[in-house]
Amino acid sequence: MTQDPLVIFTPSGKRGRFPAGTPVLTAARQLGVDLDSVCGGRGICSKCQITPSYGEFPKHGVTVRDDALSEWNAVEARYDEKRGLAEGRRLGCQATLQHDVVIDVPPESQVHRQVVRKAASTRAMVMDPATKLYFIEVPEPDMDEPRGDLERLQEALAKDWGIGALDAPLPLLRKLQPTLRKGGWQVTVALHKDHRDSAHRLIDLWPGYHEGRLYGLAIDLGSTTIAAHLTDLRNGEVLASAGLMNPQIRFGEDLMSRVSYAMMNPGGDLEMTRAVREALNQLAGDLARDGGIEPEQIVEAVFVCNPVMHHLLLGIDPVELGQAPFALATSDVLTLGAADLDLTAANGAARVYILPCIAGHVGADAAAVALSEAPETSEDLALIVDVGTNAEILLGDRARVLACSSPTGPAFEGAQISSGQRAAPGAIERVEIDPVTKEPRFRVIGSDLWSDDPGFSEATATTGITGICGSGIIEAVAEMRLAGLMDASGLIGSAEQTGTRRAIPEGRTHAYLLHDGTADGGPRILVTQGDIRAIQLAKSALYAGARLLMDERGVDKVDRVVLAGAFGAHISPKHAMVLGMIPDAPLDKVTSAGNAAGTGARMALCSVEARARIEENVGRITKIETAIEPRFQEHFVNANAIPHATDPFPHLPDLPDVSFNTGGAAEGGGRRRRRRA
């Protein structure tokens, strides 16, 4: 019997089968996908725009045919004629399911917009940018000395500022003569001089004395989110920050899925490159608008990213990164023109600096974290963990710094979770469970109130309670362990075993009911056995990577732990340790670094000395490749237990000593004694 078409929505990851002919909007609503519509599906409002993807998707186990959706109908054609649809877009209320399909819901079609939790830190920047302004007076032409205007400009720069060779792009050479004459032979020039270059490069010029400011973009190009900071190159001040979902998610939520998409679909790598470059232009344009500046004032950009994103940004096929020996096309620093990356929402002569990669699976984002946190200067042994779809891990002190990358997958981002969603207003982000009553309380993004506080319902009336994001699911699982609802193996107990009706049968396993909004037309938000398993797999990969670095250093403990990235600011050290995401350490020695990769990008944007420093330090970092280390699997299996099967966690409180792997009551109803090293 032929199965109904399967639809998979990104970035939510929600999926389901529906009869052929079902409108995409109908399927989205039934699955709880955040797809906007205010016109009742009549094709008027255009808010339900979606982007179908075609080709082979090994991660999802589907092949999407060209006829996966119905053909354009008269409503879509009329809308496209009158108001225009972006290339590849369809109206979700008009397109119907015909065969298996992967559908991306772009940010502008989502009711609850993504909250990109990668705000700029308040760290003061050391200012020595590569691009600076110079005011000069240029000698007028003389019949007796037949030299060109550019040559006399160069002589004036050499005389007044000690600047030697000058490279002038053709568009600026065209602009030179009218600018000089308009300014009465006085001119202000913007020159770029990187520490690796022998010559200055002309970026822009203005008649007379120009007091305008120059700006740069510090961009953290992640697998799931792209965050950027518009930065004043005079003082390092962040004028505006913004972020958006990486549109490549529709080709695969994790890096290897995107590599597989490139392998299985000819031209797939270029398709992903085009998607991310379009998103970067949108982000740059939004930042210029938010900051109240002209795009021409953006004269520099610094990128940090993992190796796969690095190659896809550059338009390089990442296929070699999908198989040993994981060879990069280049691991060196790159200095390019913005035009080389199709970055049009900036000055036409703007320059781009991309930090060096550390290894085939340890990218420029890890280098940026190393620049920000400087483990090579630490007196004590520091473990620095940048948690995301791909975790970057550093371990080091003055003696030696090691680095690795661990494939945690998208569960920490709220994907692959039954009620999971991206961080957006209405998503549960904090959870507490009373160990006696087993009753939960929670907070959602957009409100500072807990669910049992007076006024919570009114405060969340606009957003509703829509699902659970990455920080919420991590705290929920850890709290379930602390409350005795789940045993060390990750098994959820029954209502009889746990003493709460919130433990609900689900097939042969159980789930914990965190919130039931069905009475008000909202969702039931459960933590299922499948959710627990997804978190176990993610945290085990993270812990195993950290343990490999500790093995290399010959240690069983670290002095301090630094949590970087979005999770660093939104996950409590206690919950991270209860899960076993990180090795045991005193809780007061587990700190947050915020968006360390973004901070490193800003440091490189503001200082050529910082660029030189990280380029030198990257060469000294010892790289550990988790994919070929024989002990990785052993560490991974042991880390499946919560917090761990063998490693001691003396700094944790006693955890309930329960086991639900029986048909009857819980075994061992006492408390687990602390393991001592």
C-alpha cells in the first residue's frame, strides 16, 4: 500500500504524513509548525510563504522529487504578478503535498521570530583597526611635472603619514579626479592595511575633511544561527546586533547532513553557498538600517565559522571534510574583497578577514574562542566549551592548549525534540520540578515571571506557551533526574513508580507532562523518552570530546570550566553538570563567557595585533580528531548515563538512587551516595 506523503519542516524538524492534496499550511498547523497566515488561506496576505527543497536528503531518509508539491495555481500566479514571490518560494495555503518533501519556513513567515542569543559582550576593545581615515593635501597638477593624480596622492601620503605603496581599485581610480577637484586638492581617504600586506589599499575617498565614521561587521556564521555585530572602527562600540537562522538548515540540520547533500546532489554545494550569501546580505542591510548608517560606511567584515561553513561561505565543495583525513582546502587566514563573497550590502571596496581554521573539524570559530578566552595565558587548567550544533572544545593553560570538535547535533538547539522549537517568544526556557510533589514550574521567553507566579497567564497571553527550546529541554531533563522522575540510565518511570500522574504512558515507554495547554487551544508539551535519548546522545558526544583532551593532558579533572555561546549565558552550571555535559568541577568555578566566538571576531575586527596573535597561537594548538580517536566511543558510551557511568561527580548534590528498568516499583528508593575520586 502506498504511504501518504511525508512532509518535514525546517528549522523546527517537525514531520508527519498527510494525504496527497493536503495544503502545506494545513499540515503545518496540524504539526504545530510556526507558519503565519491571517487571510484564512485565500492567498491574499502572503504571510505563509515557504521554500520547498528538492533532491537527496540522507539525514531525513527522503528523496524529494520535482513534483513533490502541486504545480503553481492561478492564485499564486496572480500574487506573483502583482506583488512578486522570491525565487523558489510558494504560498503554503495554495501548494499541496503530492510526494515526500522538505519545506523551510523562512523567518519572515514565522509568527514567533527567532531570538538569536548571541549578544555582544561589553568587553572593551583594543583599537588598532586595519582600515583608518587619513586627511591629506595633494599638490595640484603642474605642466612641468607630468605626474598623475594617483602618484601625487601617494607622495602626499608618504610625506604626511609615512605610507608607502598604495593599491587603488579601478572604481576608486575613476572617482579620484572629480573628488580631488571638488575638495580643492584636499581629500580624506580610507586606507586598509592588514598586518600581512605590504601595501595599503584604497577603500574610499571624500572631498575635503571628512568626519564620517567607518564601521565593520563581526560575523559568527554558525550551523544553526548567524549573528553579526555592527561595530564602530573608531572606538569598538557595537552600534547594532542582529541574527537570523542559517537558511542552510533546510539542506540538513547538522554539518555532515549538508556535506551529504552536496555529495548526493550535483550543484548542491553552490546552492547552499548562494543561500548563505543571500542571508548575509539581508543581515548586513538590516544592521545598517538599525544602526542608522549607509551600507557604504561598512568597510570591513570579519568571519568566524566552522570548517564546513567556512568552505560553503567561500563556494568550496566541502566533500573532503566528510571523510578522513578531513582535508581543508586551506586552513590559513584569508583576506578577500567583499565582492568575492557577493557581499553587496557594504562598501564596494570593503575587505573581508576570515580567521584561520585549527583543523579539519576545528574551525575559525574555535580560533575566535581561543582569541577571546586566551587559555594559553591561564595559570590553572581551563576547559572552554562552546556548545552548539557542533561543539568546539579547548583545554589548556600556559603549558599547552588542545582543541577538538564534537558532533553534538541540533538537540541542544531544540531540534529533534518532540515539543522542541527554536528560541522564540513563548518557548519554555527555564524549568524547575519540585522533588516532593513532582510538579513543574517554568519560564518562557518574553516574560520574567514563573508559571506559578501571579499574572503569568496575562503576561504570556500574547505569545502563548508554544514549545520548549534548547535551554529549556536541558533544564527539564536535569530536573527530572534531580526529582527522581528519571533514573541514571535515562529511563522515565511510570506514574506508579514516580508517584505522579504527570508520568504518562507512551507506547512501551513513558513521558513527563510539562504543560497541557489543550483546554485553551494550545499544545501539550511533553518530555518523551525519545527526547531524553536525543539529549543523551548530544551530551555524551560533548563529554567524550572533553575527556579525550583530558586524556591527552593526562588529567582526570580540570580547575575550571567556561561555558561559551548561547548556552553559556542561559544554562545553569548545576544543570549542565547534573546532565554530565561537562566534567565535575566546583560549581563556583563554572562560569559563562557569553558569545566568545563573536567576541573573538570583534577583537580581530578592531585590532590587527589581535589577528597576528591568533594566527601565531593557532599554530601552537594541539589538534585532536575525535572521529579517529579509538577511546572516543568508550567515553561516549560511559557518558550516556546521567551524569556518568564511571566518572565521579563529588561536587554534585546526592541524586535519587532509582531504577525504572523493571515492571514493578522503583528499585532502591534511597539516595545515591556521592562517588569520591
